[in-house]
Amino acid sequence: LLGEGKFLGPQYLVSCSGRSQPEYIFDLEHFLYCTLCAKCEQVCPQEVKVAELALLMRRWIYRIEPEKLWECFGEVKENIERYKNPFGKGKAEPESKIKKGASILFVGCFEEARGEPKRWQELLSKLGIDAQLITGICCGGFLEEMGAQEIDFGLTKLVELEPKEIITTCPHCFYTLNRKLGNNLKIKFILELLADKKLAFNQKLAQPVIYFDPCYLSKKSGLI
């Protein structure tokens, strides 16, 4: 687990990356404190790509001493080995057989393990979309941003299904799948479908609803 220190800022992170190997391995916690949001890059007068730098250093450390990274993410490593999911055992039963050319619902590892995957399928059904829920496949975004590499995420299986479209409910999955497969497959975030279908609500809410716009949608994917 990470210590109880705090992130000392992008300038300190850049100075850490200037150290020689293996000294920078001892700065792993500081590279992990960076959220990779890239907000600091917008105001950096030198246009330093701090998020890319932090990710690069994590990968270098993983290549040299992968056990150092797994010491910080021991539960994640155990979950991958036991369940093939960094967040634990999946709740949803896999579809008996997913047809080629079908619309696929890709909820992502976190929702599969700790959320309610079937509720998203029910929502799509209300929108008139027949989408098959796929499980046991990871986009790889979370693990790659940890710095881990050379892990089989199962995306080959997804490509072989030749889906009509892949509908994601996780912003991180949406960003990662677009980056990896967007040139060959049609990938949509569920909010796009809600906007297109204009789902009607039968009751008014007593309290206001706040929409949180994740970095992976607006800043990194250009989807607002």
C-alpha cells in the first residue's frame, strides 16, 4: 500500500525522474501519487508532459523490478491471479454464447466486480437496444496506468466477435478501447445513446442531479 505522504507537485515529480537508475525506484510512490489527469500540463510554461512522464517512469520501474509495483498493489495482483479481474470476482454470469456481429455491452472490470452489470443491460433494453453483456475481458487501462505490462487482457476475443458496436459504461474503458481498437471497431459511451434516444422519465426527483464529467470523457476523449 502507498504511504501516508502527499503528492509534492509536478515539479518534484519531474526532478525525481531525472535521477539515475536505480535511485528513481525509491520514488515510485511519488510517481503513483500523480493521477495522470494532465491538468498541470495546461498551465505549464515549459509544456512538460508530466502525466506521460509519470507513466513512463512507472513502466520503467515495472520492467526493472516489477515486485516493487506489486508491493503497492498486492490486492490487485491477487485478484488478477484468482479472478482475472483486478477488482475481484465478477458478479454477472457470462452470456452463454455471444453472436458475431451483435451489439456488445462492455461494463468494465470495476462494474463487473463491484457494481450491477445487469442494470445497464436493462437500461439498454428500455432504449430499444439488444446488447449482449460480455464478461471476463479487461480493457487494460487501469493496469497499464499502474505501469504493468505484458498482461493478456483478452481483447483478441473481443475483436474476433466482430461486434456491430461496443457500448461502454466506464469512461476509462471508453478511452482505452478507443485508443486500442477505435480504428477498427465502433465504440460508444452509454451517455451518447441516452442523448440520442431521449429516454423519458416518469417521475420528478426531489433533489437536483449533479453530473460528474470524468477526465477520460471530456479532456482525453473530447466527449462532453
